[in-house]
Amino acid sequence: MEPKTRRIELGDVVFEADQLARQLRTDQQDDWFPDPLSFNDMVSGDSLATKFADNLSKHQGRYAPTNRNLFNVPKANLTLRYALETGLTDRALYHGLTLFLMRFYDPLIPWNVFNHRVELKDTKNGSPFKPAIPSWKDFIGSARSALPLDGVLLSTDISNYYEHIDISQLRTTLLDLLPQVEATAVEKAQIRARIDLLLTNLSSWAYTDKRGLPQNRDASSFLANLYMQPVDKLMREKGYADTYFRYMDDIKIVCVDRFHARRALKDLILALRELHLSVNSKKTEICDGAVAKGHDGVLSEGPEVVQYLDVMWRTKAREPILRSIPQLKQLTLDLIDREEADSREFRFCINRLVKLALCQDLHVPAEFFVELTAAMIKGLITSPAATDKLTEYLAAVSTTDDDLERVAQYLRERDKAIYGWQNYRLWMLLGYKGHRSNELMDCARAIIEGTDDNSTRAGASVYAGSTGTHEDRVVIAERFGTLSSFLGQRSALVAVHELPFEATIREHIGPHVRDDLKGVYRELRRSCGTYYNSPKRIPLTDLVHMDRGYD
């Protein structure tokens, strides 16, 4: 019989803790601030259910969310997007509520909306959605098929899509769609209960209490799709039922001529305005059918070499994949040389290079990666927005002390390494690789002794805890009271978990630890000395299944 604590009950809303844990493991695969231990200590066994029970007990049967913390992530053009980080129980609740709604609301999304559509059968990568890359190709392919060479294509996207999603309007849309949902009376009551709980708590997790979904979350992607339902519906009613195609904030409309395209753009702008959204004028263009379908057009599926490589890899056979490797390497080097490390093509390449390094059946020699590794380190400086993929690569391949020292030298230059998101990942990389120098340790100590509760300090804390001395861990513990964010406190707890439970922990951590992190130190002690998860080795047959998407 399953332990009672595995069942999470929030009034009329009930979850299975194991299901929430599986969803969290899937969703964090592309986290902006990946946990060094993948939260294994917090989602295994009864840990997650216990956290919910403690929250309800403290607040007299009502779940009380914590407020999100705002961080920033650089974009390809060096502007910034926001990152909203919450506690793990908040995140689990967000996903659990939305996951329940998905199976009822997905059938209401029209066929010509392609992103984040629910996959009812079990998928290899554990995602609740259909694979992203085939979905993107279906989006482009459908628009190409509908567009005659003598036709005209309107191509645009929505400006600051997630940031402007209005929470009250999202509630209205969900409730307005409820009569169309195919469900029993009991199920509709369950849906209403989850909508109420979701939207009540979402104001604590959003950009403001009125708008802005957390980005880079599966739940947000689906809710953003539903938010666009009034626009999708209006465009169908305006006569674009078979010529309007959407993938997230990317919209293509097939038109008869340029005047028709102008009217379509006007109709779209007015429909978006009702939802407090607008088109991105810099990414809006009207082009002839032949131009749109061209090699560099807005309906291109990517360079021919990428298409060739994709076909070779989808065979899942050793010989075709091995034949593709030289072209894969050259394409990657060319993209870095052209400073296009922020492109979809580059991420396509990196995903496959990482898999080559981790594949237990191919045994690609270390010498193959030497030139690539030097180029990747250069890319950290020229393309900070690609840091997530660059560090993923560097963690997977063999690196030399000289390679890592080049990374460390950049990280130590505080006037150049200005992006906390990038710094967090670089500190994690150097800690995982065990790279240590006096200069780097001095830099980490200076950051830890400051008062900022940011992602740079979070990364430096884990680094100092894993590679520093007993005294370094004591300092992290003594400075714990200056931290309040989930990321900051979680990182510090990982950093100090080897300290014995004595006065330092009791006096400096106990009084300040967040409710949603209580008990974490004790769980971390069970695997004492482990600071990072190693990338998993993968079999040849899983090389394609691991794709989450181009981006």
C-alpha cells in the first residue's frame, strides 16, 4: 500500500506526489538555473508530499505560496528577458494544476496552432507535449503548403508575449471555454477548483500580481496557448481559418495579395489589442510566396546541411551518424566564427555534439572535440545568450586545465562577466570539473562575503562549498542570514551540507531557512560529499528522443 504522504490533498484538489515529481524532472531539463543535484533530494520518496503537508499545517489548511524572485537572462541581441524563480513546491503545484487542465482544454485549441500540444501516449522524453522539432516542421510545412507561389505571406510575432499575459483575462478565457470542454459534471467541478487555485496563486508567481507568466516552464507554454484562444477564434471568424498558422508567438497568414495581407495584419493587431498584446514591428514582413519559400525565407526549415544532418541522425544507425560527424563539426565551427551561437542551427549542432560525447556506443575520440572546445570557450565571451548550451557541451566533453582556466579568467573579470545567469552556469561548470586556483577562490570568497542575493552568489557558493575548505563552508553558513531567495538558500545549503550539525548550522542557518527548504540539509547529508550530478551516458537509440526543441 502506498504511503499516505504520497497523496497530496489541497481541499478538493488532489495530486499524486510521484506524478508531480516525474513532471518536475522533465520540466527542469532546460532550466535557466539548473539545480546542481536536479532536486533529487527534494522530489524523491516522501519529501515533496511532506513539504505540502507542512505548508497546509502552518496555514490552517490553506496553501500559501511564496513570492517569486526576479532574475534576468541575456537574449541574442544582448537585451534581457526576465526569469521568475519560485520554490519547488510552488513549481510542483503550478505544473500539477495545469497538467490536469491540459487533457480537457487541448482539444479546444485549433489544428493550426502547433506548439505545446498534448501527447496523450507516454513519450520517450517524459514530456506531456508532442516533440517540439516535428511540431515546428508541421507549422512551417502547413504554411508552405497553403501558400501558392503567386500568393503573399504575412509573417509576424508577438512582442514580449509572456510578459503581457493578463492573469484576470486568463481566468476569463479558461472559464469562458469551460462550456465547450467535454467532461462530466464532477470533472467540471474539479476543473473549476483547479482554475481557482491556479489563478489565485499565480499572482504570487507572475511578473507582477496582475500579469506576466513565468517563462521557460511547460505549464506556462500551455496556458499561453489558451490565452491566445480569443485571437485564434477571431482570426478564423475573419476568414483565415485555413490560412492562419501559429507556433507560440510566431504567426504566419497566407494571403491573396499585399492588400489582403495589410487587412490581415490590421485584423490581427486589433484582435491582439483586446488581450493587451501587440505585434513586433521589427519582425513583421509581407513577402511574395516565392521569396517566403526561398532558402533564406521566413518559411525555410533551415539550411540544407541541417536537414541532411537531421535525416542522418533520425536513422539511429551507427554508420550514417558517423558519416555526418565531420559536417556537424564544420557547421558548428562556422556558426561560432560568424558569431551565430544564438541561432537555432547552433543549438541543433550542440545538442548532437553533447550526445556524441555522452553516447556509450559510439566512442568518439577526445581529439575530435579539441578544436570545438576552444571555439566554445570563445563563444562564452562573444555570445553570452548561448551560455546554457556552451556549458552543457563543456560539461560533457573532456577539458584541460588550460581550457578551464580560460573560462575562469573570464569569470574573474567582474566588469566583463556581468550576466548573473551566465556566471551561475560558469561557476557550476568549474565546480563540477573540479577546477581550482587561488585567484578563483579569492573571487568566490569576495562574492560570498557580499550582501547581494543573486545568481552569481548562488553559483559561487556551490563552487566554494565543493572545491574550497572547511572554513569556506563555515563562512557560507555564517552569511546564510543575508539570503532569502529560494535559489540563494538552496545553493548555500548544497554548499554547506558537509558541515556537521553543530553550532554553525543551528545558529546561522536554522533561524533563517525558508519553510520550503526545511529538512533539505538533513536530506543532503544522506549523500554527503555529492555536489553535482554527472551528465548521464546514453545509448545510441536515445540520440534523437532526447530533443526538447531547437531553442
